Amino acid sequence: MENLPTGVEGLDLLLDGGYPKGKSILVTGPPGTGKTILGLHFLHRSCLDGRKCILVLTRELSEDILAQARSLKLDLDPFLENGQLSIRNIFEDKINKIKSVSKFGKGLSAVDTDIIEYLSSMSSEVDVVVIDNIGVMAINHDMREFADKFSSISIILLKNGCTSLFIMDVDSYNMTQKLTGYMVFGLVRLITQENFSSGKTKQYLYIEKMRNTPVPVKYSLFDITSHGIRVISGMK
Ligand SMILES: Nc1ncnc2c1ncn2[C@@H]1O[C@H](COP(=O)(O)OP(=O)(O)OP(=O)(O)O)[C@@H](O)[C@H]1O
Ligand SMILES: [Mg+2]
């Protein structure tokens, strides 16, 4: 199986070279654990390798994410300019639609933008898709609707041969009764262990599953530096 480099050297070593090509990986974890940064690494590496990438944002402003990438030396601006990277911001679209429809007195239901519609119409040349954060779908829909939507997105991406990262906050992940974990090829969890007496925290990257990939070490200690995520060591 061919793998795509994750952009994090230590993680590539754990994953036999990177994320399995053409498959979907779910990344989950509490706030501030590095999920978005993991996505930025993958986009930056993939763009450097000449791949065509899409970033779908549902909760943050594009400018904030781009500034975060710059601050971590994972600058994505050149790839936006040369067209290798496209950003679709569902969150900003919603804000703009709310502004315009509120003038006509319509409710929020009229502004529900659909990730599925967007992905259905994407070019077959797209290699890499990062969705940050897909957890919003868990809030807007009941469990059956959510499962339907999630599997539709997975199938579209699979058929298109995209290697995809679904970023999902841990609360939405738990709210969906971890259903998404079964529906993806790989599952990576970012975990923070706090020691209140020493005041120190430890961050672990836990590769809970990666089908068809031998994973030598499941838990690895990592930290976030000015150059992003750095895997320090692993334990079996
Ligand atoms: N330059 C840096 N040096 C050290 N740590 C940094 C740096 N930039 C960001 N961080 C750390 O990374 C964390 C943010 O990571 P990230 O944005 O990937 O989190 P997240 O899991 O996506 O959070 P959320 O669920 O809120 O979106 C911050 O809490 C901060 O501590
Ligand atoms: Mg984030």
C-alpha cells in the first residue's frame, strides 16, 4: 500500500511512511491538542510534494488558520496563490448568508451549506482533503442523519481517490458514540495527560487503528514547537 507523508517525520516512521493513500483518517482530541496543526502539516507536506489539496473549514476563519500555518513555518500562502490549495470556508459562507437572509427575515435553516454538495463537485485531480472540523455535523443532525452524511462524504472521497483527514473534536466524537471510528480507515487520537501536582502536561499521539499498516508503537509522546508537532518517543 502506498502512503503519503504526514509532514511529521516521527509520525511517518510510526505509519510505515505516512497516511494510507486514498483512504480517510479521523483525528480526534480535546481542544488545543494539535488537531489543526496535524492537518496543516499534512497540507503543507502534500503541497510541497506537488499534490492538489483542499481544506474545508467549518469553525474558524481562513485568515486565522493561514496565520497559524505561517507562525509554525508551514506557510500555505504560496500554494493558495499557485492554485495547488483551495480553501472552502463553510463557516464564513454561513456568516455571509446569515447577513443577507436576515434582511428578508428568513431563519437559520435557510443557510445550511452542505459539505457534500461541495465535495461532489470537486475536481477528480484532488489528491488530499482536510476537513476541520467535521464535528459540526454531529450537532446539526440526529445520529442517523449524521451517519448518512458522514458515510456519503467518505464514499465521495474514496471514489475520488483522495487521502483525507477528518478532524473532529472529542465531544462530537463521543456524542456520535464513536461511530465515526468504525467508518474510517485510520483513527488517531491526541491525548493530554495533566499532572496537577507538578503542573506539567504530557501530550500523547495514540494511533488507535490504521488498517493494512503495521504500527510498531501505539502511544507516542509529542510536543508542539515553533515548527509544529514533534514526536519525541513511543511506547508499545
Ligand atoms: N508556535 C507554537 N509553539 C508552541 N506551541 C504552540 C505554537 N503554536 C500553537 N501551539 C500550541 O498548539 C495548540 C493549538 O493547536 P491546534 O490549533 O492544532 O489545536 P486543536 O486541537 O485544533 O484545537 P481546537 O479543538 O480548539 O481547534 C495551542 O494550544 C498551543 O498551545
Ligand atoms: Mg483546531
